[in-house]
Amino acid sequence: MARIHRRKLLQLSGAGAVAAKAGGIAAILATGRAPAYAQGTTVHWLRWNDFVPTSDKVLREQIVPAAAKDLGITLNIEMINGNDIQARTTAAIQSGTGPDVICALNNWPQLYADSLADVSEIADKIGKDQGGYYKESIAVANDGKKWLGVPWCILGNQNAYRKSWFEAVGFSKFPETWDEYRAAGKKLKAKGQPLGQAMGHSFGDPPTFFYPYMWSWGGKEVETDGKTVALNSKETVESVKYWTAFWKECCDEGGLAWDDSSNNRAFLAGTISSTLNGASIYIEAKRKPDTYSADIPGTPLWQDILHGALPKGPAGQFSYQLPMTNMLMGYSKQQKAAKDFIAWITSKPVYQTWFDSQQGYSVGATTIWEQDPIWSKDPVMLPFQKAGRSGQFPGYAGAADRKAGEVMSKYVIVDMYAKAVQGMPAEDAVKLATLELQKIYV
């Protein structure tokens, strides 16, 4: 994934366009349908290749024809690797042409705020109709004055772990503290069943692990004023020292080169015992019971998988659940059609089709989806039901603003831990990361 440097971000901030106002959004949301457009109107939607392949199939085979029927538009869904979306977004803004709607990850809407159309009318109505948004969705998609995008979903994160393997080393449930997890991990790695964690430049698994890990020790990027860099603290240094030992004692050290799919493959192949992930590992194992088996005669792998929250640290227990937001690009020449599309696909009747296909991998961006029957069908998925309520966002203790987005995009926090496990003294790794933050928070 290409890094976005500060100079480029400053260029982006001046590349915004003013969106034309769309009418009738409230009526569209109320009915789940929009007025028909003249044939030939195309809306281009860029999003990631889903970790639940069935959902991509639903979008292509059900949502695309439904959009033609209900909206009279041709919906062009382009699906690419999630790590490529940010570079595509930057290029589109700089050239003034590209997808009409981009489904952003993390707090990227804050990075591109000046280049996005105001979608407040849509977002406010969706939130009102669907029980309100999670705090994390608001933090990444609202600048305090308007909505920069319409929240699409939150991907819940929990530790997927092998029940039988943990029981074999004396843990009948997932460890509650880092010390307990470390004790389990040392025993498991000694048996050739290490823990797995990505530490590379990948949008999902590294930040959703290392931000909460840092917070659990009391570390933070900035103070509550959102300006004063506070990273270089005793708490942060201690977290880096602890992680360096934890990594060597417990983890598959190949994780330095992993992307967001590597731990899925490793877990399904039986080479790691636990990893922070969405529910996609469990869903895939359940989808292919004959392909993935546990090392228990006659037992498919999915029956040996459970989920647990990240452990507690000295400062408490935290999580960062991965938010996704549909951004309407300011350069789009299809402002009204694109707005009506976003309102339509986020309305409950239409969204339900996609939500069902996720099987709990997405917890939605609004609280109404906690009431969905899907959660009563499989108790293994219950830890994800209210995962959206526990999420804290990058930039803590300040806001998830553009500066926090730049820190995340440059992987400053992830690299701090990665440099330490590769031999840099903890104090130096923290100082180097602090210097990077100070360049951004000026």
C-alpha cells in the first residue's frame, strides 16, 4: 500500500468540490426506492473484495439488478484489494475523475474531507430510522458540522482461537489479561502452535490490534486537546518492551510480512492457534467443513473455533472495530443519482439483503442490527453482536480527525512496535514515532 505523505495530503485538502444539493432524500429513505432516472445513468461504486465471498456475489447478482429496477441506474461495482483503495482515492481526487462513490476504511473520510460531498441529509435520516450510529462511525465520518460520508458498516474484531489447543495448555476460556495470554502463547509456541499477528502495512489487522494494545497500557497519541503529542510516555515504552518479549516468546515471527489475509490462511492451515480477526475465519471454515478439519478425528475445524476479546492491560480493556464509510466524491458528475443510490442501498430493506450474506461478519453501522435474528442462530458469533459499542478510534485521546488519519495511513504506531521487535531499543522506537507525530500535529 502506497503511503500518503503530508505534502500529498495538503494537496488533497485543496482539491475539494462542492456537491449539488439533492432533493427528496427523506422520501426515498422512507420507501426504500428512488425516482427512476433516464436509462444510461451510471453510478460507479468502488469497494473492497469482501472477506466473505458470498457478499460480493450478492452485490453483483442481486443488488446490481435491483438498482436498475428501483433506481433506473446502471450500477458499476468495482471491487479491489482493500489495501489499494486509499491509493485509488488519492489518484481520483488529484485527477478529478474516478468512482462516484468510494467505500472508505478506517477514518479516511477525515483525510479527504475537502474533496467530499455533504451527505448529511442521508446520514441523519438513516441514523434516525435505524437506532442511531455507533460512536466510532460518527467519529470517522462526521467532522462535527456535517457528514463526510454515510457509514456503511463496522467489521467486528475478536480473537479467533482453537478451543482444544488452549484447553491442552490449561486454558478453558480465552485469556483475560496480557500476562495470561503470554503464558498461554509461550506454551502453544513450544508445541508448534504459535499465536499470529500481522505487523506490516495493511489496513485492517495491524491497526486494529496495536492501537487497542497501546491503549490497554495507558499509551496515547495526543492529549484531549488534540494537539499535544503524548506518545513518549512511560506507559508507551513499557508496552513496547512487553510486546518485544511477547512477540519472540509467543508469535509466528513471519507476521512482520503478513497482510490482512495471511492470518486467515495460517489459521485455516492449522499453523497458528489464535489471531485477532473478523469472523471471516470461522465463516469460511463453516462454509467448507470438508476442506478444513481439526486435528480431532471426525471434527471439522469450525467446531473447534471460539472467539474472545483482546486481553486487558494495566489501563483496561480496549478495542478498535474497523469502520467503513461510503464517500460521495465531490468531483462526481452524478451527484443526485449517487446520493439516491447511497440512500437506497443503506435503507433497511435493501441493506438487509447484504447484511444477511455477511453472516455476522459485519455488525452494521447503526444499532438496529443488534436485534437481527442472525445472532440467535449461532452462539459462536455472539461476541460480535455488540462489538460496535466497544470501539475506540485512532487519535485518542483527541479526535479521529485528518491528523489522526495521516498517522494511521503512515502506520506510525504499527511501525513503532515493528521496529522494536526487529531490534531497535523500545525507547528509541517510541522517540522516533513521537517525532513523526510531531511533524503531523503541528
